[in-house]
Amino acid sequence: MYRLIFENDRAILEVNENMSVAELKKLHSKLSKGIEIKKVDTISDEQMKILWCIFKDLGELIGYTKEELREILQNKYCSEKKIEYFSISPNKRNCASKDIATDFISWIIEWSIHQGYNLILHIGKGPNKRLRGAREICPDIQRYTIACLRNKVCAVCGRVEADLHHWDNVNSIGGYEFDDGLKTRFISLCREHHNLFHAIGEKEFENKYHLQGVWLNPTMVMELKKVYSGHFRAFRKENYE
């Protein structure tokens, strides 16, 4: 393992203390030919910190150490995505790319919602530490909103048994009997935040929570009809088979 550090005007390459003389000579020979500087799109320090916060706080919630949960979720993620195992440290040679790290964070949040865990994280240290919900750390807010819809979870606070809420006024399409799930956007909200939406209006609600309703496709409508009985009355499955 190598680590390049800088002290004053010098660059120092730290190596494992067990490296043999022959290995050191070989490394020195390579370095004497010059060093190529190459930018790589690796996981950021911020992404790494968020992941370790998730593993720590979620692990304490469900009974694992942060390292145990990291291994469980990472193995599950790599298996599901059919990709090679990666490190979440930007200093490791097999570290994740930023895109993989972004997708991994979103995937963990979706997994936690499906498992019924309301993910609340302690972000920061000392006086800067504050609580942040899944909504505030999810890099893909649309994926988060869809995961909440699928699991009847409030997209604002994480409460379960949330309502299906029409983001756009259902009267704009003639009422519920004309609702096929494809003409308005949707979000899942608990009763408290459902009432708040109507009290303060769409724009203020969006600005307050940085959320928007999502558009559904026919496949999603068929899936959500099983979750929210009585909705999507105008949807006809046979039209999309």
C-alpha cells in the first residue's frame, strides 16, 4: 500500500514497513522515470463520511456494528448490481467512483425505507453536529420519493402508513373518477404533512422541504394500485399489456 503526502515543498511516498529491499529498488526505478498526474473520479470525502454515518446510526438501530453493517450492505449491493467489491475509502486503489458512491447511498436509503427503518443520522461533530433525515442526504430525491410511495412512508418525516397525495390538484383533471395515475404527480405524506401541504400551498411546501411530486408510468401505477386501494380509478391495465 502506498500513500503520497506533502510536507512543505516535498512529496513523500509512504510504503509498508515490511516491503523488501528488492521491492523498494523496483519501486524506486519506476519513480525515477517520472510521475504521471492523472485525475480520477473517486468517491469524495463527504460521501465516505455520509456512508459511515449511515452504517453507524442504522447499525445501532438494528443491532450491528458499523463495520458489520457496511459489509452486509456492500455485499448485498455488489451482488444485486453484479459489480466487483469496492472500498469506500478514497485512499484505496479499489475505491468506488463518485457515481457508484452516489448510487450506493440512494440504494441504502431505499433499502432502509423498504425494511421499515426511519433513517435519522447524526452528521458533523461537536457544535456543528445536527440530525438529518434520509430526505436531506439522499442524492437522488426522485428515487427517494418513489421509495416512500412504494412503502407508504411520509416523504417528509418518515412516518409509516402515509397517504397517497396528489401533488397537482385532482380537480384539474375532472376529479378522482378521471384519475388514471398518469395525469398528475404524486407524493406520500402523513396526515400532518398532508394537511400542511393544503394549508401553505404547493410552492411554499416545496421550498420548505425541497420535495416535489413524481410522475408515474403505467408499471408504477399498476404496482401502487395494490398499495393504495381506491386510487387510480380510471386506470385500465389492459390498455398497457
